[in-house]
Amino acid sequence: METSKPIYSKVDPPEGYSSPGLFATSFDKVIGLARSNSIWPLPFATSCCGIEFMATMGAHYDLGRFGAERLSFSPRQADLLMVMGTIAKKMGPVVQQVYEQMAEPRWVIAVGACASSGGIFDTYSVLQGIDRIVPVDVYVPGCPPRPEQIIDGFMRIQDLVAHEPLRRRYSDEYREVLIKYGILKKQ
Ligand code: SF4
């Protein structure tokens, strides 16, 4: 008789101590496990890379397998800003405002050459990489990147989220990054 395969996969438990009927780990590892498997992305798609993202969300590639099927078009309910496409300098303040409206903790992926570095558009009007206006956690190369590459970038974010110490967002180093970008005021 043919045995059916499970249609879901379980995530691995975090590091910890186990014995029959007992599993103990630290609080930040549990939070990291939950957060990394329930990321709500905000897609900021301006051009062709956005089309690749649509394929990434479709049934074949199915980003929902990673717990990220719930896209958020409100920055206030989003964890991950995904910038996909050419960002004109005039649009820069809008991207920064969207980032500022996201609650902490928040992460950013620059998807494709345009978002990462301006791509082929080395012109006066195009921002030469979104890291000039917001801090970026992961860069996905390609023009355009294939859905597999976008998924790989997403999995790198999951890794960062799972291992981020809970206190990182309160650290002086993180404050300094936000001050450098003009997102926090120096006191
Ligand atoms: S990186 Fe290439 S595919 Fe992506 S938005 Fe720029 S020109 Fe289009």
C-alpha cells in the first residue's frame, strides 16, 4: 500500500535540554523560533523584480510554506520590508517613511540589483541602493533574481530573526545605526 507523505514539515526545536517529558530552552530562542516562522512581509515593489516576487508568492514557489503568506500593506503590521525594483531619489523619503512606521523589531531585504545598488540605472535620478536611506539586513543579487534566490534571501532573514538577541534593539550600536540614517534624533 502506498503511504502518503505529510503535506507539512515541522520546524526544528531550538537548542535546549531535553529528557522524557521535559524540554528546556531560553526565552529568546523560543521568541526567535516563533518570529522567524511567522514573518509578515511588506512588499514595496516598483518594477520588474516585483513580478518575480509575485511568482515567489504563487502556488509553485509558495512563500507561505515559510509562514509568510500573510502580506502586509500596512507598515504597522509588518516585520519585513522587501524593496523590489528601481527606487527613484524622489521616492526615497517614502521608503524611509514606510520603514519608520514599522514597529520594532523590523528587518529589510533589498531584492535585486536596483534595490541593492541602483542596478543598470547609474543616473542622476535613481537611488544607488536603498542602504543610503534605510539599514538593509540582506541583499539578493540578480536582475531579476529568480524566485529561488528571493526565497534564499528570505531564509537568510529567518536565520537572523531566529538568532537575534532580544536586547539588540535597545543596544547603543543599534541606536547609532538609526541616528546615522536620520531615523532617530541624537539626544
Ligand atoms: S534589478 Fe533588473 S529586474 Fe529588478 S527591477 Fe532592476 S532592472 Fe528590473
